[in-house]
Amino acid sequence: MTRDIKIGLFGFGCVGQGLHDVLNNSKGITADIHKIAVKHRDKKRSLPAEYFTYEKEEILSNKDINLIVELIDNADDAYEIVSTALKNGKGVVSANKKMIAEHLEEFVNLQKETGASFLYEASACGSIPIIRTLEEYYDNELLYSLQGIFNGSSNYILTKVFDENVDYQTALQEAKEKGFAETDPTLDVGGFDAKYKLVILTAHSYGVYVKPEEVFNYGIQQLAGYDIQYAKEKGLRIKQIAKVYKVDDDHLALYVMPQFVRENNYLYNVDNEYNGVIVQAAFSDRQFFRGKGAGGHPTGSAVLSDISATRYAYKYEYRKSYRKNGLNIHQDIELEVYFRYLNKDQFVRDRFVRINEKYESEEYNYVIATVKLSDLKKSDYYTQEGTMLIELAN
């Protein structure tokens, strides 16, 4: 049985407007945006003033509204909206990956208590239906690993810098102008956005709830021409990769950092604002998903998919989390990395388990070395000015 949907929308920025467009141009779905809550009173809007309100309670307490769609960029405000709506038994669709990653286990329990539905496909990898795929297709599969390019903004910047020789700041500004980058671009280029998505996907892949602060992330802000030169000489490309994988039967490892990618890797040719996800499983082997990961319309299409699913009372079942598989996070793994530094005094031998190669010149220096993930996470040595850390290709 389907139902008509009256939407209370929070936020009318890039994604909110994208949703409005795709909703108005989609057939076969009975859903209307009843009211839109926005923050800035003096901002010009593309819709008549009667659509908008500046008071969240006007939406949250409205009995005619049966679905809350949250598309704002403030995680704290989003948490208040989502938790209030769920406690009131209203269904919720959200795209706020930071808020979801920080409170996912709480929201899962809240759904169990109230029976409300909480869907968030748009929170991870844009237009790729990866959460629904993990929930439905891989619900009983033994997953070895999940990895990919989860942030379209960083991938757009890396493509421009690597392929078109555009300088980093220009590429970042272009990403902002196209609506790919967050209000605070550090969330994108610093690997935080990808980390939040990784936390969400880890819950759906393995049934394990991880706090974002437990996960190591390293960004692309200090990428320099030296690093690109090294990659091109070796026939490699640089991508910001998020990954989670089974270390053994009892442990998972997960982190986000730039990686040199070989030509035979599915992610090698994932460019611009596109995302790519590789799932390695015991029985279905390796599968690859690709789609736009940034922009109003791709993300809006993922939101629309969730809105459509609520018509049939669809809910995530979280089967893997209920099985209590006993998996724990393992921080003591070793990674092989390229560590570039400009000042020779910045090299400290004790920061590395092994040195496999060392290069020195008047302009820059680097080592190919083995490091422990636990050391990367607890030390700021690897993020000091003039340095860059990139994982070597598998």
C-alpha cells in the first residue's frame, strides 16, 4: 500500500533546490513539498514567499506533514530536527553525513522504539545507491572489504590538478562555484566528509558502529607538484580513498587518506565529481559502482529515492548489527606509504617501522616506508607544514 506524502523540508540550498527540481520532473510519485524551513530571511529564493518559514516548529508540529526531509549543513541543528521528528513518530529523510555518523546507533535505537523510518541514502556517495545495496543485496554476504572515492569535491580538485595542471586553490574555487564543496571546504579536502560516509557504510557493511573520532583521516591540502611528478613518473594517479576491510575474523581496519592508484584499479579513471565504490565479497567476488557524488541534482535524486521508498514504509533492517558478530576495530596494522618532506631536518627515523627507499634533493625529499596506523592517528608529525603522506598502490 502506498501513501501520499506531504514533505516538511529543512534547507533550500544546493541539494534542497536540486530535490525540488527532480521532484517536479519525476512522474509516478505523489509527494509535495508542503513547507520549507530556511535560516536567512533576506536571501532571494526561486519560490514564492508562502513556501517558506523561519520557525522549525511550524514544520515539526504540523500534523499534515508526514515526512521530514532534512538538508541543512549544520550537524547540531540537524540532530535536533531529526531526533525530534523521530520521537514524534514522523518519518525522516536526511543527507547530513556528519550528523548521522555521530549519532547513528542512537537513531537506530530510536527507530526501534517509535517505529518511525529514517532513510539517508544521500548521505554516502551521492547518486550511487550503496546503502540500499549493502542492506539488500549484501545482507547475508561475507564482505572482505569496501573502498572507494567517497568525496566528489576532492576528486574534482585532484582531477583538475593532476590532468589539467590547474593549481590547487583555483581548482578548489571551481569546486565551490559548482556547488561541489561544502561551506567549510576542510570537510572535503581534509578527508572528514569521506570519513563520515565511511563510518555510515561500515555500519551497513559489517554491523559495527564506529565513532568518527576513532577513524584516521588525512587530506589533500598539502599536495604539491613534487607528489604529482612522482605519480606520473610511476604511471600512477592520486585519489583520496576511504576503506574498511577485515584484518582477520575478529577485527576491522578503516581509514581515509590519499593513495597512489594503478591503471588496473577500477578507481583509476573515476574523475571529476564522480564517486566510485569497490565491494569485495566472499561469494559475489568484486563489484564496482560508479556515479556522481556531488551536486544538487545527483544528491537530490538520492533523496527522492528515499522519499519514494517511504511510500511503501521501507526501513533499513540493520540485520548485520543485530547478529552481534563481535568485530572490533584494529589500529595496529602496518601501511606502506610515500612520505614527502621539504626540510631534511623533518625526517625522523623513529617515526617509521621500516625505510624501504629514501630520496633526497635540493628541492624536496621523500621516503617509501612502513608505518603503523596507530602512529599516524596519534601523532601530528605526518601533518606538519611541508609534508605529504600518500599510501602506496596495492
